[in-house]
Amino acid sequence: MSELRFADEKDAARYTLHRGDDLVSVLDYNDDGRTVAMTRAFTIPTFRGHGYAGELVARAVADLASRGDRTVIPVCWYVADWFAAHPEHAGMLHERRAG
């Protein structure tokens, strides 16, 4: 996946992954300044089955981890499954408080 380009399009509230000139995957989010709710991961149908969504979520989580000031709420089922498969990143998850 060496030709992939990752971007945080803050104005559109989405992370994107391009292969060359082609948009292959999108991760929509809502950022409230403390948490990032990852609401939808989507891969363009012609590019499905190549691991692009997983790569995009991994890069988005790494980007947020490098900033160190946000936690993640995995609203999207795919993002929740990604975190379940990568327990080493559980520290990035937002902890809900009972109350």
C-alpha cells in the first residue's frame, strides 16, 4: 500500500485515503474538542476487499494518538470491530461514565 495518501479533511469532518488519484475510502467523524465520534467508514465499491477501510481507521487512530488530546467514540460498527480486533489501541477509546 505504498502509493496511498492519507488526509484529514477537517472542513468536511472526514479522513480520506487515496490510491494515486482515486479516492478509495472515507471515514466521517464529529470532533467536539475532546472526543472524536467516528460515525461512518466507507470504501468505494470498486475498491472493496483490499483492506483500505482498515488502513484508513489505523491511520486515523495513529493521527489522533499523535495529537494526544482526543479519545474515540466508535459509532460506526466497522470502527468498533476494528478496535475489538486491535486491543492494543483500547486506550484511545472514550470511557463512558455511569450516571
